[in-house]
Amino acid sequence: MSSMFRIRSVCLVLVLCLALLWAAPGVAKTRIQHLHDTNNGVTWTHWTEEAKKRFEEQNPGVEIEVLAMGRTQLLERVVTLWAANLLPDVVELAPELGYEFMKQGLFQDLNPYMEKDPNLKWEEFFPLAVRAVTEGGTSGGKRWLLPGSVWVIGAAFNVDLFNEAGVDLPLGDEQWTWSDFAATAKKLTVSAPDGQITRYGACIPRSWARWPVWVHNAGGFFLDSYFEPTRSQLLDPPVRTALQFLQDAYQTDRFASWNDAYNAGRTPITFEAGPSRTPLLVEAGATFEFAYGPYPRLVRGGSEIQILGWSLSARTENPDVSWRWMRFLATDMASDHIRFTGRPPAWRTVAARYQSLVKYHSPWEHVWVRLIEHPDTYPRAIYEVSIRDTLQRYINIIFEGRQDVDSTLEQAHQVISAMLQEKIGSR
């Protein structure tokens, strides 16, 4: 056979192969389903959509299907889809929302994926974020959620109202104390001649997600653990100290309200401030000078953080691709997470540049990362929603001044203790 004939034969085979490829249907892509919580905000949704676009461009053999729904529906769907063996590959959750699902075996341990990843380690994330996604909050437990975003709350100050009242901002080298806060808020409170309060010195939110930080900073907590609690500590001195302080602030000394008029320029201090506060002020057209800072200290002076991230289904058929997608969200898209949502990412490599990356950057945006790293800051406690809602009813009684602190805590302790024992018995 001549060499020319062999060349022609090879060329003919190549042409036939290409023709067959062109005629054949498209090669199926690997599809990854991502269950997205729209309660995280429209900017988070837009960021997820942008991440999907970029990931698919870099990985043409992969298709990300984002299933967007509200939080209540998402939690219901996790249950029904798991039962039907249809749980999406990746589920977007907060630890307090997904912990029970993890305990029931719905999500994989991410430690093996991290161990074989040459370019990412748990040490690159905020330590508290890693603790929040670890079973039992221990150093060696199952890590079932890749942390992506951190939410933290601190104090916001209306500098103009401080200046008008001739009061110094509590932003010195030493962290302010509860006594400092009370004295400052009293000076900033304005009353009419008939004694009616026309402007409270501070807004202290009373919701289940806000008042526990005061108990924590009093040196205790109302449950015996931030993870899988078994015992009520509602009768412990720090709980009483914190709740008495707050009841007095609302009802006796009357320097605080739970209604927040900060964006309108009518509240000098609010403890409802987080990384979204500056965009909210811009959108509200606020013209006053503002500043951010920490909670006041008693025994401790930390904040509470909430983590949002992604879990990997225990039944996914594409675990490695799903992990790559989750990793992409947590790291490659971290800078854009700041630009889109205004939230600090859990990945410290990019979080260190938060001040310069956030869209509306005031001189105070660095405070949010400082609060996350504060040695007294703690992850949001994980316990039953039924316990949370029941306890909140007693807390409202205290804050509204309908009953004294001690007797209300006695009643709450009995009820919450019984609920915890029932929970333990059902495990």
C-alpha cells in the first residue's frame, strides 16, 4: 500500500468521524441542581445567577439548574424531595435551619473533599464560621456545610445627634460598657414637658435573633450549649442580669425602644445594624453622618454571627462536580459576593479586602469584619424552633413590663425544661 493511499485513507476516516459527530445528538451535560433560598435577598439571587453563568462558561460540560424558592417552601421541599430520592445536589442553608437534616443523614461530611482539595483548607475561613458548620461545634466533628457568607450585628451611631447633644461617641480604644451605654442613651433621650418620650436614646431590638447577645455578653447563655442543648439555664444569674437590664431600659429608665427610626435620622443609637446598613441609608437618602461600632461590654463584648452556605446531598450522583460548584461560590465568587450583596464572605482571603470591595464603602465598613473576629463573638445557637417561639412569648412579657423578670423566668424555665426533655427523649 502506497504512503499516498494510506494518507488518503486516514483523511477519509477522519472526515467520516467528524461527520458522525456532527450528525450525532449533543453530548449530555452533567446537571447540578442547586436549591436556592430567595429569603437571602434579591441581590443574593442575582449573584447566584452570575455565578452560574461564569461557572458554566468555565465548565462547558456542566449545567447548573438553580431552583429558587422562599425559605419555608425550601425547608418543606428538602423533606419531601429527600423522601422521594430527589433531593438536589446542593442545598443553600444556614446551620440553624439545616442541622437536624444533617443529623438525619441528608448531607455529606465535607472533610474528605477539603482534605483532597490541593488549593483550599478550612483554615482559610473564619474560625467561627467553621465551628458553626461543624457537628456539635467541636474541632473534630463532621463539617456538613461550606460557609459562604457571614452576617453580624453591631451598633450604629447618628453622629449628628451625638454632636447636637454634646455627647462623645463611644469609639475610643477601650470598648464601651453597659454603664457607658446606659449613661449615653439617657443623655440622648428627649422628653416633652408632660414626660412623654419624643426620642429614645437607643433602639434595642427584642426579637429572638437579637436579645440573646445581651445574655451572652452578661457572661452566660439561656441554654447549656450553642449546639444540641439539653438543659435550660434561664435561672442562671447572667440571664437575669441581662433581661433585667433590658426591662429597665425599656420600662423604668425609658432610654430605649424596640422601634428603629435610625434611617430616618431620629434614633441616635441602634443595635439593628449590620453590613446592609450603609446601602439602606443610601437608599433612604439619609444625609446625617454615621459611624459603626461594637456592642457594649459587661463580662463579654461580642456579637452573634449567622452563617449561610451550601450543603452537599448524601444522594448526589455527581459529588465531585457539586463540590467544585460549591467551592466556586465560596472562593472564586467571594469578591462579587461582597459587590452584589454587601455581605462579608466567610473566606478570609477576600473578607480582608471587604472595606475596599463593598459597593457603598463608608470609612466604617471594616467594623463588620472586626466584629466577626472579636474574641467574644459567637455563632448563632442551634435549637428547636418551637422552643425559640415559646421562649419569645415569655421574653415579650418581660420587655413589655407585664411581669417581673424573676417570676417570668421561673415559668419559662419549667416550660422550656420540659420541652428539652421531650426532645431528648425523641432522639
